[in-house]
Amino acid sequence: MPLTSHRRLVVSATLIAALAAGVAPATSASAAAPQAPAAPKTADTAPAPDMEGVVAALNAAMANGAPGAMARFSGPGGVQSRAVGVRDRVNGTPMDVRSRFRIGSVSKTFSTVVLLQLVQEGRLTLDSPVNTYLPGLLPDDRITVRHLLTHRSGLADYTDPMFANTVPGFESVRNRVFGYQELVDLSLALPRTTEPGVSYKYSNANFVVVGMLIEKLTGRPVADAYQRRIFKPLKLRDTSYVHPETRIAGRHVRGYLYPDAAGDPLVDSTEQTVSWAQSAGAVISSPADLNTFTKALMRGRLLSPAMMDAMTTVTPTDATNTRFYGLGLRRYDLSCGAQVYGHTGTVQGFYTYAFSTRDGKRSLSAMANSSNRGAVNTALGGTLEAAFCGKKPAAATASRADRDFSSLPAERDLPERR
């Protein structure tokens, strides 16, 4: 399908944007109203990336247990990549930024783009009940499409009990192929977490239902929608959705899962169906492709201005005033005032960050090949501060130190025990 042009904004787009971006309830962590996108700093006045700081964050991820880590920054000055450690512990193969890996919940942004394109095409509306399109699927007609995309549906995350024991839970689903309905049933068997629209509560079940909506409205597998609407137009040659196949084709990173008990050996979790996630987390990609995707999204190449306004209208996810969520999209406010949009990803053996500035001129993708190791995820998040804020002054102010994103524990996309 043809890419959406910046120049297609017409007079009615202003009204459409106002309707599409509607007001969502505030989180329980903060009573603040949804925040419309702020005017970002221009890339011309932005600080140069601190690549030494990026390497320090990658090394910190390794020091906390990752076999390897890598990052790729793209900006007005060109592309800069860094890699440390190994992508294969057995062979000792060095980490390589050209490698593919499982991106986990960054897949949610891909799924959101497809669904919002369907909204643009008039096939559904954000504030209609999910049951309008999938009759009888959910027990509450108040749950809307927007509630799914903002994690405000109240649908419980079935991965909490599924991975309560990390390695046994993973091994029980490593080669299993689920149907979407099975995953929804697992969620509905658990108590709901909130009334629809009341508060943010991250749940993979939301994006399983998003996948069901995509397949119902297009009449085709979600893999087809990704390929025709995103992968092919953007020429993402290293990005794929191979569910339920288990292998990652070509040059790739091997992922390692930490058991819950300290001292137990790491588990090579590279090969799996990721059927427990599907449209919530089963995409495979590379640093370069993730940079291309987030930049193209922020520049309006995939969605209309009205849909981008809706997607980037955010509410807080916690009380730190640094973390927010829009429609399938995180916003992080960094210590220097930079706002970056994208998503984090966790799938067994891999942590991923993929973020861009709102103007799409600067982007960062970073990955560490371990999981169930929260300190690794937190350390990897330090690449954002270094890349988008540049070198810190020798004597940083207390206020900046207090707001340093790197000092906050990473948000979790899956249950973690370590």
C-alpha cells in the first residue's frame, strides 16, 4: 500500500485529529490529563550523541550479566554503531550490529500502525467497543479499541501466571502454537485489573486482541498486514514475522534466559515459536531496520497527521513524570528535556529499546541478549540518555541527576524474577 504523505493534510484534518485524539482517563499514578505532543527540540540544536556514554551503558549491561549488547544511532551527522561482547556464547562470535534478533514488545508499535491505518480507511473507530468488530469476544462492551492500544482495558496479562516460574514456564511454551482465542481465554480466566479506561495496566492480552482485529478486518493473517503495510514499503529487509516458525534466518544474535535461581546456567532461548505473544511480541528485526521504522513513523510516512496526533497523545504510566504511554507507543522524557517516542521490548533472551525524536531526525536502537535480569534492562536504557542528551556537564545539577532516566528501574514488558 502507498505510504501516507506529509502533504495530504486537508482542512478537515484538524477536526479529525481532535476527534481521534479524544481524552483518555488519567492513570492511578497521576491525575494529570493526557498530554498532547510538545514541540520537540530541533535536531540542529540538539546535543551530539555521547557515544562513549552509549558504550558505557552497553558495558554496564554486560557487567550485569548480558553476554553482549549493541546500539545504533542515526542522526543528522550520520550513523554511529557500537557493539560489545558476544552474540553467541558457545562460539564466542562477537556482537555484530548487522544481526537480527527478537524485538519483543516493540512489535506492539508495528501492530498499532496497522490498526491505525485501518482506522484511517474507515474500517473501525478508536472509541467503538471491541465487541462491535469481534462480537461476544469480551465480557464487557465498555472496552474500546482505544483501551486496548493504551493498556486501559483491564484485561489481565496471562503472561504473569504463564511465566511465574521463568524457565519451566518458557520451556512449556517454547514450541507450542496457540490460537488467539486460547490466549484471550487465558486472560479472561483471571480477574480483571481495572474498570475499562480507569488506569494504565500493561497487558499483552490487549495486543493479542489487536491481532484478532487486524485479521478480522483484513481477512488475512497479521503477517500479511505487516509485510504489505510496513516491511515492504519501508524496505525493512531484516524484519520478519515468521510465527510459528522457531528459527531466526541469516545472521542473528542468540538470546539467553536467566533462571530464577542464582547460579543456575543460562538457557539458550533463541529458537521458539513466540506463539504466546504473536501480535504482542513476535517480530524479528535489526538495529538498522528499527531505526528506519521509528524514524519513518515519526516523520508521518506511515500514518496521517491526525493518527500521529492520536498516537502521540500520552498519559503517565507511573509517578516519575518521565514515562508515558500513547497508542502502542511509549514516550520517555529524558534529563535534558528531550522527549523520545518508541517502545521497549522483552522476549526470552532479548531486551530492546527502539526510540526516535518526534521529528524523526534522530533515532536509537539498542539490544542486549539476555532477559529475566532487570539490571541488564535498566543499564541498557542508559543508551537513551547518552544518545539523545549528549555528554553531561562535569557538575550536573541536582535536578538533572534526579530526573536522569538511567537511574530508574526499567519498565517490564514481561514478568521478571531477577
